[in-house]
Amino acid sequence: MVEVNRPVRTCDLDALVLAGGESRRMGSHKAFLPLGSTTVMDSVLDVLRPMFRRVLVVVRENGTLVIPGVEVLADDRPERGPLVGLARGLAASDAPWCFVVGCDMPFLRPQVIEAMAERLGECDILALSLEGWLQPLHAFYSPRCLTAAVELLDNGVTSIRALFRRCKLETVTAADLAEVDPGLLSFRDLDTREEYRTAQRLVE
């Protein structure tokens, strides 16, 4: 009998939240800024916890940080940058895929994440391509990326986008996601005070 490949389900995968940034443009750690009745990062975690097998949060220094329902990991390299957090999370995961987001993406939509998961196949990375610009977060990464990530870090490269040239990449477009998120709100992050104020208005 021919075995039919079982569709990828997010409940079999891990989610990885990168929270090690310095938030220089925001002026304070954006993960813990209030947003409506919650915080920016809690808005992220509230979506991920019921969807994924495990949720891993990577921070610069663990200390005594405790977040209910997630595993907190500390960066284990002296370099700074999102690739450090990605490598740390991939090394801690034994799932076939990790869904990777920033701690400042409070408008995640489960339907968008599921739509992307349905497209996972033989690639190493699945990311959004928006008019040729590749979005490194709100993307799926296979543990096969870990070796390339470590090699890049060893050579002083800390940008996740460098992985796109080293691993097998597949993309989705805005048109692919138009039915579930026509405005691509799920991909919105908060880098500046103005973007934070806009997010506050959206949740009022």
C-alpha cells in the first residue's frame, strides 16, 4: 500500500519567539509594553500556545524570567542579532519545523499560520515574499537550517536573511494569503513608537 504523506499540523510543531532585541528605537523593551488589556508579547503567546506543541522564547539573559506555558531560553553566544536567537531555538527543538516570530508581532492570525503550514514540503525555509522582499520572521524553519546558521555565526554573520542563500527556500505571496489576511496584519511588527501607537489604536 502506498503511504500518503500526512499533512503538517501545527500541533506537532514548535513555535519560537525571538525576544532578545535591545528595542533601541522603542526606548524600552517592547515585549512588555501594554497593549489593550494585555502586553505586546502576551498577545503573541496567546495565539501560539493553543496552536503549537511547545512555545520557546529566546531572551538575551534568562535570569529569573518566568512566562507561564512557555520555555524560556537564553542566548548562548556572545554575538547579538536574530540569527543567534534562531540558532538557539532550533538547537532546543526536536520538531520537524519551527514557526519563528518576533516578540513584537501582536496581530498574529491563526488562519495565516495554518495556511502557511499547509505549504510546508521539501524546503528548509518557508517565508513571505512581498514584492521581492523576504520576511525572515513569521516564517517556518526546518532544523536542517541549524548547521548553516552556526556556520554563519562563526563567520560573524548575524542576519537571518543570510540563511536564505544557504538553505532551500520556498515563498508565499500576499496573493496566496489574501483570503485569510488581505492586509497582512499578521506580519506587522512594532519597531518604533509610532508603530506602537498605531497598534494601540487598532485594539481600542
